[in-house]
Amino acid sequence: MKTYLPLRLIDIDGNTSDGTVRVLPTAQVLPGNPQVDYCALSHCWGGANGFKLTKTNLATLATGIQTHSLPQTFRDAISATGKLGMR
């Protein structure tokens, strides 16, 4: 049985008290344990000014994203993920 995992995940690390999350390679978030649960958000990207992960902003997003700068849909998903006790 093959398991699908995305290439990258938003890592909330169980703690968003500093208001920061990171986009990391899945292998870094789930080292050696690809059989864990993760949450997924399905949404419409919206217009041209929407928030998107690109090759040019990947390194910046890996160092940290201030959650207040994210669209409300992302903030709600991060909050719900944390309340579920998921990373």
C-alpha cells in the first residue's frame, strides 16, 4: 500500500504562541515516520493577490510566517489544527 504525503507542510509545531509557522519539507516535519496523520485544507486560491507558495518565497516561508499576515482561512486552519493537537 502506498501512502501519499505532500512535498511540504505548514509546521505549527504544536505551538503558535509566538504567532509564527513554517513551511517545511514533509520529511523534516515527519522525520522517519511517514505513517502519521496530518490535516489538509482545500480552498480556492482566489485572485492574483492571494497568498501562494512559490519558488521565490519558499526559503522565506521556511524561516517563519507571521500568522497575522496570512489570510483568515489559513489562520482558522492553523488554529483548528492546534486545537486538534496536531503538528
